[in-house]
Amino acid sequence: MSEGFVPAEQLAEKEMIERLAIRNKERQERKEKLEDLLFEEWLETKTKEQILEIEKPIHGHLDMFHRAGLKVFFKQNEIEKIKAEFQ
């Protein structure tokens, strides 16, 4: 075998790995997009008082950290219920 020659089997495996990696990345991106959209929709249904009951902001006002806490709460407690409504 000459140097630089790659057997067909190895090329096929490499191509399959690359295709699977792309599909996995696309699936993960779709999942994240769905979670983001569901979170935004869920958040719109909440009043400020409800939001403050769920996640109390440290500094007394809503900020990105408070929003991140709300998203964690949503993923742990609400997302599966909402997904079930769509099925």
C-alpha cells in the first residue's frame, strides 16, 4: 500500500461518522430551539408575581440570571407537560 492510501472501508466509516455527527448536531439544535420556543410561550403566560414566586431575583429585579433560573425551573418542571399537550 502506498502512503496516504485509505482503504474504502475506512473512508466509508469516516463518512458515516461525519453524517451521524451532522445529524446529531441538527437534532440537538432542533431540541434546543423547541425548548427555547416553549419556554418563551410558557413565560408569556406568567404574571410578574408568578415569576417572582418561581424564581426570586437576588437584587430585586429581573435580569439574565433570574431568567436562567426560570429556564431551569421550566425544564425541570414544565416542559414535559407542555410537550404532552402538543402530542
